[in-house]
Amino acid sequence: MGFSLTQKKPGVVMVGVDGQLIVGNRQELKQKVLDALDGGTNKFVIDFSRTGYIDSSGLGVLVSLSKKIREQGGDLRLAGLNDDLQTLFELTKLDTLFSIAKTPEEALAAFSP
């Protein structure tokens, strides 16, 4: 379990979530993204390809990060949600808040160079 941040394009960081995004680790994710935001990056793709579960506190941290990133003129996109996670976002209506791409590559391509 853990998070990896990788610069993919100038100003765009890919965040990989390995395992779960839950109450126990959401603060670590938030801090990593906020640190990158403070460092001048304001476009993020969160890759959930290797994520099996997100709890309500995990969803909460995504909403809060999205708001913070938008305030900085940036954008947060999600990618790689499995069927269960996709359903979770639809049931909570969060699919209307986030840009969700099938693959991380699609999400990256949506950011113009």
C-alpha cells in the first residue's frame, strides 16, 4: 500500500494509489498532493488502476483536494476505476464532480501540452 507521484508532463503529476484509499492513509495522500501543489504543480491525475477500495473518508479527501486544486487554477482527474469504484462514484453523484477517464493515458491526454 502506498502512493507514488510521477511527473508525466510539465505541470502534470500522476498519483498512483496502491491498495486502498481509507481513513488510515488519506492524510498521507492529501499531504503529498498539497506539497506538489505548493511546488507549482496544479494538474493531477489520480490513477486507481491498482486500487481495490475507497472508503467515505477517502472520497472526502478527493473532494477536498479537488476544491483546493481548482482554487489554484488547476484540475484533478481520476482514472482506472474498477467497476465497483465506478459504481461508488455514480451512487454518490461524485462522477459529476470529477473528470473520470477509463485509463491514466486518456486522463493525461486530456491535459493539453
